Amino acid sequence: MSADEPDELLCEGAELVRFEQYDAFMEKQDAMLACVEMHDEDGACAYLPALEAELQRYQEQAYLLDPYLERLVVPVAQAMRTQVLESSCLSMVPVARLLYMYTKVRGYKVVSRFFPHQVREMPLLLDVLERFESPTWECLYVLLLWLSSMVLVPFPLHRGTPSPAERIHRLSTRFLSRPGKERDAASIVLGRLYARQESEVLFSAFLQGAEQATASLEPTGVLQTLCAFVKQADASVIRAHYDAMLRVIAHLRTVDARNILVDRYAIKLEGRLAMQDPRDSHVDTLLHALAHADSRVRYSAAKGTARVASRLPHAWRAQILEALLTMLSEHILSHTMPDGLHEPGAFNEQTAETLRCVDLHGVSEYTWHGVFLALAECIRRAAVPIDVRMVYWTLTGLVFDVRRATGSTGTSVRDACCYVLWSLARTRDAPHVLAVPIAQRLIIAATLDRDVAVRRAASAAFQEWVGRATVPHGIDILRTADFAAVGTRRHAYLTCAPFVAQFDTYRPGLVAYAERSLLSHWDSAVRILGAQALAHMLAGRDARPVLQRLCPRSASHDTDVAHGALVALAHLVRDHPPLAQEASRAALSTSPSVWHAPGGASILASACHVVSLGPLPTDTAPLRSLWDEAVLRPEVEVQDMVVASIQALKDHAIVHDLVRTWLDTWPSLPPDTQCVAAKAMGVVDVYADERCERLCDVLRSGAVEARCAAARSLSTLPTHRVVPALRAGLHDMTTDARGDVGSWVRMACIESLGAVECDADTLVDMAGLLMERIDTVRVKAAEVLSRMNEPWRDAIGDPSLLRDASYAFPHLMPLLHVPAYRFSLLRSLVRTIGSRSDVALRVAGQALVQWAKQASSDEVHDVCGMLYRQASTHARDNRTFVPVLQTVQLLLDWDVRLDVSLLTRFVRLACHHVEKVHSVPRLLAAMRICVHASQVPGAVPDAAVYLIPFLTHRYPTVRIHTSEQLFLLAQELSMEYDTTEIEAALLDTPWATAPPTDLGTVSTHIVHRIYDILAAKHRAP
């Protein structure tokens, strides 16, 4: 379902019905404006993130702000006016940002209505804009929008020297070459300025300059200005400059031929100019632009085409329609198209179905999208006659979903077709006789389309037809499959579609679309959901005809087709058990060639799934071939389905023979086959002793996936034999490139132990996993222990809370007071601290330190004794030895008092043959323990001497860290003793670059000087 993630964000729960936080929003906005009034820019900016985030929620439903908009915008606009009057540019920034957010959400046209319109303030506004040295773009944008509102006020702008019009012209043209929003606002200002009757001289000068424009960004701004001008100006003014604007368009397209924005605004301008003089050249340009690669250009061309068509005589409008329909038939073989497309006539269902089956792989998505947009705009404006042929093409486009090499195409086409049908429903002379066939297709798109935008667009169009025509069961359907309900794909497929399918009018189309399109879709998630939807729609009805059509498709060499058929068979058989045998035969007829093709794993899994739902086939050879191929696959989905099919047939000889073969040839089995076999041995009932022995061996030495499977399967075998093996699995610490894969085994073992009868020693081992670094292991251990033992349930509480490490470790650390569990808990806790992660040091380590400071000295001594015994036992295993040293170091760092004799033994153990050690973490931990021990009176008489090998070690990192620790120690001693010589020697010696053999003398001198000072300090009373 990854492809449908946006659906989850557009579900019913995200729908808004009003401005819910209006009071809280106004309170924050008033507080921000109060800060602005006091020129507290930082305070005002502090409120902006919350205000912007709240407004952003209404981006898709901005109309909900309309009842409140005047109360929201006017105070902010007045604050902007005050800042302009006071020439306070700095305090204007938060106000401008908030105003920009209003324009972003609701649109500048609506928001600018609430800007002040006093003409006397124009000179002040121009002064501010001209004086700005480095304004933010938000300030420029909102001030220019304010200026554009003032330009509309009817008062003379050409009086004075320089006149306000000249100042506006000079100021705004500076921003036309900017790439940001200020260019958009400047073009609006200039367009409205030039549309005034007295601005003809300025506009002529602007056009002359535009014909010589060469800057890369300037063409876009010029064309935006011309679009705004043509929209505002009188027809006589436009006609006076018509030829000049055509020359500008031609020139700017050569200046920046690859700029999509230039193309967009050029097409937009051509469409508006064509309304004054609808020449063939304009219409031809607009029709060609419908096939442009950029959707924004196509939108502009579609609107322009509709505007031009609305101004043409009725005979010419028919020519526009013919041209659009001709573009749809490009790249389609003429002999494959039905005869009904050549001449208008009554709607024919057979013609629509024939056109749907035409090969559309050669069709351009861009062309179809642009043409359907143009048809929708033309129909909405009643600019073309209603023709049944456009309905045929639109219903075909509604299911246009062709897979290309780069991915799926057709979403924009289907969305545009919904727009066509929505517009058709709203026309005065809509052909209501087409209401039923159109509604049947729309409800298919609304409930079973892959994309949320198409589903919602189809639902909106269906709603229009329900409201304006006689649509069977329309109201009942809208109660379940409305605009919001189809927002989530799963809900649309599994709830809305089955509900609609209960009506005879719609069920055949829904079932046919699911069977024909969804089950062979290129997206596997759609195939799976489509199969589920098909089964839901056929629940309680005769599914045999559908199953008989699906069975041959399971043998297809197209992996998508075969997989969809097999998944559908599995879901149909689950609801219709009498069909199981026939479906099983079809599953076993899959072509072996597709097993190795891309997507073959899904086919194997689905085939095994179907087999698991039916009886043993008469001919078992295909089944054994299927199993032999499936057990070689590494995909978990395939392995689980193989095991499910083996479990379903476990009482038959074919399964017994398979298990016997596995047991006899286990060492030679591939790792993936061993994993499947280990899973299967937990669901069969034969050879119990041999299975138990084999699974215990796998748990000790198999691949990690096989060990996990073996651990789970052992829970079904005799307890007295499996518990020791599962207990050993609790301490699996295997790691590889994927991380701590041993945690998978530990979780599987504790889960299996929870299903068998355990003794007290086993509970002790299981308790150790409560101190795990990985949260899922902690939670699983807590769940199992709580289920098995009443006292543990009281001690642990809610297991789900242990997912939070900051709660888990402080909550569980008091368990160290219980001697029976102390070693098991400590062993896991040491591993957690040794991981050196943020959680380990900040949470687990601090929890242990706090416990040690509050525990009795005997308990701390016992813990440290356990640490020493663990370290001395595993002195050659750095995976155990280093975490123990790091735990001891942590306790010493936080001034936890250790027994002197025990600390002495730790130092000697840690520093033994240090010059031969290669592990840097081990060396650093040992060095820090030695530094700490040297400061403890009576610990190690010559502890400081142990530091010399660290200062002369062959690893520069060890030498550098040791010198740093000694420097810190010297600084601490300098409060009572003179350590200037030691500090100078430590700073002047090149520990990183000097050869270790040259550092012996200075290292010995430094360490002996520190030893002398420490000895004197220890002797002092």
C-alpha cells in the first residue's frame, strides 16, 4: 500500500467543517499584533509558526475561512498600514508573513479586498517601497498587492513630476526579472496600471522595451504583465496594441524557448487575445498547446480554447469539437474503432464497450489530458454542442491506465474525464438519457480507482448526476460512498464497492472492472485489494462463473495476470469452499517459467495459499514440484504459504515423505530450505523425536532465520527436551550487516518458552531480557513473563510502557535487589551499557548509577563481584569483557564507591598485557579505570605506573586519550599541588605523531611525577 500513502492523509478524520480554532487563533493573532505595535519583532515572530500551521490546515478547504476572513485580515492589514505610515520596516516583517499566508491559503484576489484603499497613502507606500534596501520578499509581495488595489481606485495618477504613475511604472518594472512572488505582484500592479486609459504612453514604452528583452527571467514577468493587462483593459485598448503584443510573444518565445512558464503565459495571453480577434492562428496554437508536456500549459490552453469557442458562431463551435475528437483518435488504428464514433447518434452500450477494448498503448497521455480538459471547459461554458461521441471517448478515458516503462500513466486523464462528466451534469441541456451508463462508470471510478484524486473527482461527478438526473439508488449510494468515504483506498475497495454491488444496476460493471482491470493491474497492492473487493462483492452470490474465467488466467505467462488470478481464487475459495478443488487444480497449473520471472515469488505464495484451502489433489506430482520450487525462495511470504499448505495436508503421505527427506538430507539442504523445513516441523505430527533433535541442533548452529524458525517450532514438542535449547537461545548475540540479528532469535525463544512449562531457573534467564537495549525485546519479555507468572505481572505493570527506555530502566532497576535475578539482569544490562548508544548511557547507565548510590554496600559489592567474575571468565572475549569494563568505568565516573580490593583486581585484570591488546574500546576503558583507581587511597599502590604502557601504546588514539585524562587529573591536583611541569609536558609532547619508542622517557617522567603527588595526597591527613 505504499503507493497509496497520501490516501491515509486524506481520510474522513482529516475533513474539516468550519474554522474550529477561531477563538484561539484570534487570541494569538491579537497577541502578535500587540507585539508589533510595541516594535517587538522577536515576540511577534514567536507567534507566527503556530498561526501559519493553523492556516495551513485549511489549504485544501480555504472556503471555510470566508465567514471569518474580514475579521481575520482587516486587523493585520491595518497593522501593515500603521507600519507604512510610521516607516517602520523591521516590524513589518511578521505582519507581511502573516498576510502572505492568508493570500497563500485563500488567494490574493479575495484577501486584497480587505486592504486599505485610501489614495492619500499611496505616496507614503511608494516612498517605503523605494527606500527599502533589503526587504524580505513577503514584505515586497504584500506591499505590491496593496499598491495594486490602490491603482484600481479612479483618481488621476499622471499629475506631478514625477507622477505617481511613472513612479509605479519605474518601481514595478524592477521586479519583473525577479524569480519570486514579488514578480507576480509587480505584474498585477503593472497590468492594472496599463489598463487605465491615461497609461497608453507608459504601456507603449513597456511594449517597446519588451521587444528587446534579453534577460533570462524577464520574459516571464513581461508575459504575466500582459496577461494581467488583457484581463483588465477595455477591448478598444487591447485592439490598439494587438499587433505589438503578438510581436512581443514571438520575440519572448525565442529568447527563452525552454521556459515552461514562458510557454504557459504565452498560451494564456494568446487565449485572451483570441477573444478580441479569433483568428485561425490563435485556435491552432491553442489546440497544439493541449498536447504540451507541462500540465500548466495544457490547463491554460484548455481554458483559452473554451473562451474562444464561446465567442464563435455555432457552426464554428462544431468544428472546434471535431478537432478535439480528432486529436483523441490519433495513434489509434482506425479499423479497430467502432462505427458509432464516425457519426453522432443515440448512445450505444456496445459501441462504448468496443471502444474501451481498443489498444491505447500508442496514445499520448498529454494529448488526452489536454483534450479532456478542453472538453470540460467547453461544456462548462456551453461552448460546444453536446455530442454522444464525446461521451464515448470520456467513458474510455475514465479507465485509461496504461503502464509505461517509467511507471503508470493515466491518472491525469481519468481525473480530467471526471471533470468532463461533472461539467456535463451541470449543463442545462444535459442528456439525462445518459445518466445511468455514466453513473455506472463513475461509481466504478469512485470506488475502485487506484488514485485518491480520481476517486474523489468521480464521486463529486456522481453526486452532480444524482442531484440533477434520475440515477438509480443514487442517494443510498452517496450515504456510503461520498467524497470523504472514498478518500482511503482500503475503505473504498472493501466497504464502498461491496455496498454499491448489492444493487443489480451497478454490480455487473463493478465485478467486471475488478476482474478485468484490478486483477491484472501492474501494482501488486491494487491486485491484492482488488481480489479482496471482488470476493466481498460476490459474497453470498454464485461465484462459479467468475472462478471459471479466472482459472485459465492462473496459467498465464504474464506474472501480473497470473498473480491477480491466484489471489482472487484464494479469496473466493475462502468464501465458497465448494470451489476449492477446482481452484486448487488451477493453482497447480501455473507455468514454471513464471516462477523465476520478476514477481514469481508472489505467484508461488499465492499458489501455495490456494492449495492450502483445498483438498489433496489427485495428481500430487505438480504439488511436489510447486513445493520443491517454493522452499528454495528466501521471501518470508512464500515460506509462510508453503508451511500453511503443508499444515493443511499434514495427514497425507506426501507431507510425511517430504519431512523424511528433509531429515535425511538436512546438512545438504540450502539455507532457505532449512528455514522452511524448520517452520514446517512445527506443524506436522510425525517423527517427533527426530524433529526435536534436529530443531535443537539448528537452534545452536543454523542460519539466523532457521534458528528463529526452529525456536518457534520447538514450542510444539515435548517440554523437557526443548527448554534447555530455548534457554540457550535467550543468549544469542549474533550480529551481521543487518545489526543485532540475534535479537530475532531471543524473541522467538522467549515466545516459545511462554508456550511451554518452565521452571524457576528458566524464569530467571527470561527476566534478564527485561534489561535489553532493543525495545521490542523488552516488551516481548515483559508480555511473556506477565502471562506466565502472577508476581511478575505485578512487578512489571503494563508491558507496553517498557517500550520507552526512559521509563523502562528506572522502573525495572529495583529488581536488582532480588539476589536470584541479579546476575541475569546484570548480564543483559552490561550488554546494553556496552552498546554505548544514547539510550544506554543516558538512561540505562544513569538508572544503574542511581540504584548503586541508593543500594546497600553489600548489594553493590555483590554486583561488582559479579562483574569481576564475568570479566575474568571472558577476558579473551572482547564482546563480553569490554562492556564489563565500560560498566565499571561508568560507576567510577559517577563516584560510586567500589571495594578497594575488588578495584585492585579490576585494574590488574584490565591492564594485563595491555601492550598486546588491539581493541581500542578495551584499551580506553582500561585506561580510565586505571586513572580512577590511582586516585583511590589504598587501591593499587602503583596504579599510576600502569598508565605508562598507555602513553607509549602503538595506537595514537590511545596515547591522545590517555594524555587528555592525565591532563584533567593534573588540573584537578593543581588546586593543592604544583602541576605546572606535568601540564607543560603533556601539552608539549606530540602524542599523535611521535614514534612510541621516543615517548618512553617523557611518559615515565610524567607518570612518576603524578604518582609522587598522589602518594603525598594519600599520606596527607
